Amino acid sequence: MKFEIEKRNETARIGWIEYKSRKIEIPAILWYSSPRIPAPIKTIRLGRDIKASGTFFYPKKGDIPPSMPYPYFFPQQFHDFASKWNESNATEFEIIDVKGNIRKEEKIYILQNAVELYSNPRYFVEAITEVRQKIGYKPLYAPAIALPSNLAILIYAGIDIVDSIAVVLKTRKGIYLTGEGEHKIEEIEEYPCSCKYCRKGINDFRSLLMHNYEAMKNEMAKVRNAIKNDSLRRLVEGKAVINAHIATILRLLDEKYNHFEKIWPIHGNKINASCYSLNIPPIKRFRERIIKRYEKPDVAKILLLLPCSSKKPYSMSKSHILFRKVINRISNRNVIHEVILTSPLGIVPRELENFYPAAHYDIS
């Protein structure tokens, strides 16, 4: 198996995996395919090109090995047993138990109990960060949890491969999916989508499924473009505003500062800071370095606190130009230490105002 990464945006990656002499572009959706449920595009299909091998109790021949699933909250000895059994049955795919031992090999790792973990934001975040520490940068597949509304947060968290199983299950329940959420099909008077299935009118399972697939494809295109433009975090924060579950996951991910700080670049694009941005690694890193490393100039005797400005660097704003004119009239102006009070960063000494992210953020 070959795996190559072509672009990164924090924890998300764009690249490809070579499987059975075919390329899977990541982030990827494995479309479930069966005689009754066709895949929307000709690609590597789950159920046809990649077949599951059943479970410990009902094993059968396939690409994805049979699994030995135990609930996340079971005692450790169960997870140790499941981990050894999964490892002994691994193919190019290996199902991994978060609480078990994981060997780092050239495989596609499948997150066991993904549905259970995703239902509890704290379990999910703990599992994703722990698995990433164990497998490094190897590809990670989380089955049966992806929908158009949560695709961005899943990729942002570090998942490379998802599937369409959750979309099929929602469609069976008569749920109309969009990038913002879900609605019962009978409650929709006007379709908020202009795909060909919505234009013709949704009147059966197949047309609803095809619309939901279109919503999934559109959302993946947004995610891929956001990764290329280094703006995935902005997309995820937009989802968090309208989805409490995503907001909780995002907040818990931000608490894993030591894990994500190593991945985030020390310089980047402009940050559109919101209430969800206060603890992202570049902002928290700046605050911590001010507290732990910064020392004021020896000659400074007077602290002058100044308000921040919308224009960056602050010294280029009209208000700060006026401040500097007044300060420069003082004969010994070096005794005055200018410090700017900002919303996301706390304090920014004047001599550091050009450093990232002090000169690269805006408050939304």
C-alpha cells in the first residue's frame, strides 16, 4: 500500500492511497453499493470493491477483516483481547480498539466503535487524539458516522476516510440532509437545493438518497477546497454555530493543546477570530509565550495600555498613529512601554505587533 500526502491544513490532509492498483483520494468517501443501493459515482465502492468480512461470530471472506467489538466502557482486559484478535486478522485494513495496543504499520486503520464514540463528544475526542498518537500519520477510517453536516469536523479531527452508510440509514428514515443539518422530508415545502433530484421533486427512496448523496459530495468539495485554501477551521467554526454537538467536539479538541500545537504551523493565513477561536493553537501559543518567555525592555519604567484596532499592524491604524505622535513628543519616550490590549490574544507588546498571529487576525 502506498500513501502520499500532497497538502496539509492543520490536522487535515489531501493526498492519495494506492489500493489494489487504484487510487483513493483523501479525504475520501467510500460509497456503499449494493443491487438496491447504487453508488453515485464510479469509484472504489464499499460492499463491492471493498468487502467486509463479518464479525468474530459470523466471519466471511473479505477485504476488511472481521471485528471483535466491545463497548468503549468495558474493562481493559476485554479491549486487550479484542486488540490481539483484530491484529491477528488484519489485512491491508486493521480494525483498532482505542484502548488496546496498536502496531504502527503500512495499513489503513479502521476506528472500532466509531458510532458509539461519536455519540459522546468526550469519548470521541479522547479516542481520535489517542489513536493519532499511536498510528502517527497513517490513514484513519471512521465508518458509519459521516453526514453532510458533520463531515468538516470529522476531517478536521484527523479522519481521512468516511463512508455513506449513515447517509443511507438517514434516508431510510425519510430524512432530507443538507450541509447545515437534517429535516423530515414531509416537513419541507420548498427544497433548499437545486440538484436535479430536487428540481424534479423527491417522491421515493431513490430520489431522496440521490439528493442526500449530492449534499455529501458538495460538502466534501467544500472541505477539500478549505484544506487547499488553509481555511478548514473557519468552515468548522461556521458549523459549530448551528450544531451544539459539533461545537462541543470543537471545544474539546481545542483542549488537546499539546496534541494539536505540534501540528499547527507557526505562521499561517489570517485568522477570523470568533468565540470558538480563543483556544486555537496559534492564539494560545502566543499567550503562553508572552507569559513564560517575554521580558519587558530594561529601560521601560511606565506601562501605557492602549486599545487594539481593526487595522493590523496596530501602528498603521489612524488611532495608533495619533498615539505615537503624542508619545514621540516626550523627551525620554523609551521609558514608556506600549502594550496593546486585544480580545483574542490578551496583551501584545508594541515590539511584537508584527509577529504572527498579532498582525494576522480579525474579530468576527
